Amino acid sequence: MAEMKVNFQNLKNSSLPTWLGLVFGSWVGLVWGSLISAPVGIGFGVLAGSAFGGFLAVPVWGTVWGLVGLGRQRENAIRQQGIKLLKEDDPLAQRVYALASQLGLKTRPWVGVMPHNNAYAIGAHADAALVVIGQPLIDSMNEAEVDAVIGHELGHIANNDMRRMGLARSFQNSLVWYLGFSQTVQSWGRWILTWLSELFVLRLSRSREYWADAIGAALTSKEHMIGALERLHHGPELSEFERSNARLMFRGVAGGSLLSTHPTLEERRAALQAEIYLKQIPLLKNHDGRPLQTPVSLPKAEDIAYAKSKAE
């Protein structure tokens, strides 16, 4: 079997622009909160001074707390979420490793199975990532659709989306926590900043799903990615666990509103069909300019758990 190989080196996966945006956004929020809450006639220097402590504290707290939390994610998930961790020689784990190689990842993520009809990836970086696939999803999808879901989750790893989202949530918590001690910013000002930051985090979450879909499609095909999305969309309602962790999930809260964690099925399908993001995924190419296809060593179909379930 041959599959396209993603040019990992040219993938725009740095989390630095996101971090800089979070720092700048926190500063704007602090200054705005001070301005709207200050008495009439107060000087700008006084306002800047009242927010100055947060200029340093919020970025430092947001960065440190975010990275510490991300560093513990993988072990905490295994311990608390009922995940069955697969051994390296498990056929499904081998499938994940093969697709990770096509994506250009140099390390093998941990692979686990959960009882929920969903999938997600967590970890501070590619060297400490965990890919979790739901057993109901494995049982209901065909091989290519499962591969598309795996590719989607590997896309989050390659794109550094776990770090982006972890830092965004940590910065939000740090900003709100700092403002809670502020004697300058009034309660309604803090409420507005809390909601504005929440809308930013949710918008970031929705945008990253499009890119992960595109990588899943690059590793399989856009038809298989669309098929996986449609099958999940028509599956059972989200469990309480899935809703509480919706930002991490392959399928999240997708109501088409600003409060949604994911784009709607129609939006994701349209983006894939038009190849809006797929065209921007860098692929390794032959000397003639065609995408490079390399042979992939995969487990035999009859040895793979989801293939067995289809045959039974």
C-alpha cells in the first residue's frame, strides 16, 4: 500500500504566534478593563500603573500553569478516564505508528482505547502525546474511516494544537483569576473580559478542527474524512464525559454558534470538498512535482480489531 507523505518540516505548527497573541490579548484586556472602570479624569499613567502588575503576572502564570497542566495530561488521562493503553505490538497501535510516520512524526504516541464513541489527542508536545480511539467508533466504521479519524488526531499532534489550546485556556484562567483580585476593574468589566476570552478560545478550537480534518484527509482521502464525520454525526448523543471535554474531542459541541467548540458537519464537509485547508498542507514531492507516495508496512487486515468486527 502507498500513501502520500506530509512534509512535516514545512508544516506551520509553531505555537509561538499563538502565545504572542495571548500575551498581547491579555495586555489589551487589562488596559481596557482599567479604562472602563477608572473614575473620570484619572491620568493614563495611573491606569497603566494599575494594570502593570498583570502585564507580567498573567503571561507568566498562563505560560507556567499551561505547560505544567499539559505535562500531566497524558498520565492523568490514563489514571482517571478509564483508558485501556495498548501495547506497541497491538495491530491498532501499529496502524497509528504507520500513519504517524507518513505524517513525518519522529516519535510514537501512546495509543489507547476508551468506551466513548469519539476520539481525541492530548499531550504537551509530539514526544509526549496520547491518541485515544473510542471502541464504539472502531466497531462502527470501516478501516479507511478509522484511519481518517486517526489521521485527524495525529494532525492535532503535528500542528501543536494541544499546546495552543492548553495555553489559551490557561491564559484565560490566569486573566480572570488576576482580575478577581483587582481593585480597579469592576465586576461587570471582569464579566465582559471573561466572555470575550471564552469566545476567543472557542474560535481557536473551531479553526484547529479544520486543519486537523485536512491532515486526516491528506493521509487518507477527503471522501474518507467526510465519511467518518458523517458517521459520527449520526451516532449517539454526546456522553457527559464527551461534553465536559468537548474541546478535545473529534466530535464536539457543533451548534453553529459562537459558543460551539467545533464547526458544524456542513461546514467541515464544505471545507473538505473545496479543499480550503487541504490545499495548504505541504506534501513531499517527486522531482516531477507530483506528491510523493511511499509504501507503508501495515498490519494484515484480519489482525486489526476494527477489521475483525466488520467480518464477524
